[in-house]
Amino acid sequence: MSPSIRPQVADVHAASQRIMGNIERILVGKPDAVRTALITLLAEGHLLVEDVPGVGKTSLAKALARSVDCTVTRIQFTPDLLPSDITGVSVFNRGTGDFEFRPGPVFANVVVGDEINRASPKTQSALLECMEERQVTVDGRSYPLSGPFMVIATQNPVEMEGTYPLPEAQRDRFTTRISLGYPDPAAELAMVDEHAAIDPFATLEPVSTSAEVRALCQAVRLIHMSAGLRRYVVEVVSATRRLPDLRVGASPRATLQLIRASRAAAALAGRDFVIPDDVQAMAQPVLSHRLVLTAHAQVDRVSPENLVRDVLARVPVPHAPTRPAPTGDRNVDGRDEGRNGVMGRRRSPRVP
């Protein structure tokens, strides 16, 4: 490990490798999806997994939850599910003559919501306050949720009968969205050889604790991100709001979550500073599900992923030192500068 890497970043890198290796025992041949899921956890965000049935959406969620020794609950979303079935309910206690709160399944460190779009919008909205404010309000009283807290939701975009599409406010609260896709033949054969005879979850043991995850999240918050890169993130997100194919671009919440996800990606790579590649790698999973296409763009089958690629290709990338500057190289207001005090810029490469 390079001596320039802070000890806490080395801890993040080592712990991440353990957790990813554990998840990949279950989800074979999907390292990018596993990495994005772990980045979402360390960025203190929430993950939405969208794909066709049978590709491992729920397996990914359960494997990530079991890899950390913390409280885990699973909610099967159905049309008759009520908001109180998620948040909890106040029950009258005859012994005390008062109402007492019975916590719902959302009071856990990792909440796995299976087929979230099968519940009504009223029930889906029960997660809005939980995901954003880390608390639940019932009968005018707020109950905090202990950290780490992460919602991992799955939904099937193909079988739409009896489903309710997630509203924009709900989708915006998910830090990242991933799609697993079908495995390649070699990975599918390895999965058959390893999982056909035994249940892989039967031998899956935790490799981290909730206390360690809290410490890792704290270390990720300290990852250095230069002023030029922060401006770059703002420009990328702002550019989505000016696209003619979109009714709604990415929100300011997306800006904050892209910064957090970029810091987590840098920590996973063993760096204590963010580089432009981190931002560009996380732009797709953070931004694409927040973009609302116009009716004309939907008819033309415009892809939100392609729109994000076009934005990344157009917005100039800052060209300046990305490592933490020595104390003498900082402005009075704490902003970072290049060695000559000027923030240079270079054109962004084409993003594949």
C-alpha cells in the first residue's frame, strides 16, 4: 500500500475486497454490479435493482445484507400491503392504558424490498421519509433509524400487469440503479456447478460488522475532492436539465449523491482523493434513472444512458492536481488551486 494513502482509506479498500469476494460467491460473473452495490452502501445511499426475473436481483440484495453482521429485514411488496406494515403501528396497551409503538420491518440496518413496484403509491411513499431523513413519523412522533441504514429494492420492468411505476420522488431517493443482465455462458456454467447441489446462502457468513461499516462510511466522507471536480459534477448535473429530450433533469440531490458515490469509488480503488474517472464511472448509475423523457423522446426510444454519455462527452473535465494540496497551496477560503494558481481544463474523452 502506498505511504501516501491514509490508513482509513486502506481499511476501506481491504474491507471492501472482503465484502465483494463474499457477495461474488453468490452472484457469479457480475463484478461491476457488486462493486456499485458496495459503493452505494459506503456512500450511505440506497440501491434500486431493475431487471427481468431470475437474473439474481434478490440474491444480490440478500448477499450484501448477509455479508455485514447487522440487522436485516425483507419486505415482499404486494398490492394489499399497507404503509403501517412497513413503518410500524401504535397499539393500545391495556396494562398501561396508553398507546405504544410497535416498530415495523423498516427498523433494520439493511431493508430488502422485493418487487417494490407491486405495492400501491401510498405504500411506496412510506419509504420516502425513511430513505431521506433516516427516521419514521407515526402519530406525530418521530423515531430515528440506527445507522448504517440502506434500502435495497428490486423491481421487474417487464411484467407490468398489477404494478405501479415508481414516482419520480421515489426514484430520486435511490442513489444508484443497476441492471444485472444475463450472465455469460462461462459464468452461468460456474453458477450451475457451484449452486445446483447446495444452497449457497447456507454457508454464507458475515465478513464485516455494522460498526465497521459505520467507520468505513466515516472514512469515505473524508476523501478529498478538489474544487474543480466539485464544479465539474455541478456542470454535468446542470447540463441534464437543459437537454431537449428531457422533461425533468437530475436534481440537486443527484449532485450530492454523485459526489458521495465518487468518493466511495475512490476509496474502493485505494485512493484518498477523487479523480475525474471516478465521477464518470458513477454518473451512469447515479443519474440515468432520474431523467424523465419527453413523450417525443419515448416514441423515438431515446435512452437515458445515452443522454448521460453525451453529457459526459460534452462537459469539459478539469485539468488540475486532484491530490490534496499542501497547506501552502490553499486559498484563504480553503479552495484548491493548481501549482500556478490557475485551474486549467481539458476536453472530456468520449465515454464508451
